[in-house]
Amino acid sequence: MGDFFRKVVKEEALRRMQLPSGDEQAIHNGEEMLAYLEKIHEGTAFVVLTAEEHSRLPKRDVLQSEDVWAFYEQHGILKEECISLREAGLV
């Protein structure tokens, strides 16, 4: 997936998170975010990393990194391509 597409998807998701709850495009919880991502990513892949899944990543690498995003980057997960569902208040 190209950088431009990722940027558009992230910006659109953030826009939808600001919509009133009655709007059919609104995203106000993790389930609605997942539905949006499934629809927009037909034919591509995306990752929702849970705290439990995070805990299964190599512990040695986590302990050596003071910045969790530096750790994720080592494993191919870039902050600028991500939306934190927890920070957005969706989970």
C-alpha cells in the first residue's frame, strides 16, 4: 500500500471520528473502526495490534527500547501510518 493511500485512509478515519454518532460514517468505537478498515482495505491488509499481541513481541527488544514507537519501527510498524484506538478513546 502506498504512502499516499495510507495518509488518506488515516485522515479519513480521523475525520470520521469527529462526526456525530447519528452519522452512518461516524467512528466512535473499536467495532466501527474495524468495520471502516475492513471496507476501505478490501484487497489489502491492516493490523490491529492489541496489548496482548504486543506482549508477544520479542521482550529483549522491548526492554532495550525506551520509545515504544522505535521498537515498533524495528518490526515494521510506523507511527505515522497508525491510529491509536486507545488514544482516540475507541477502546
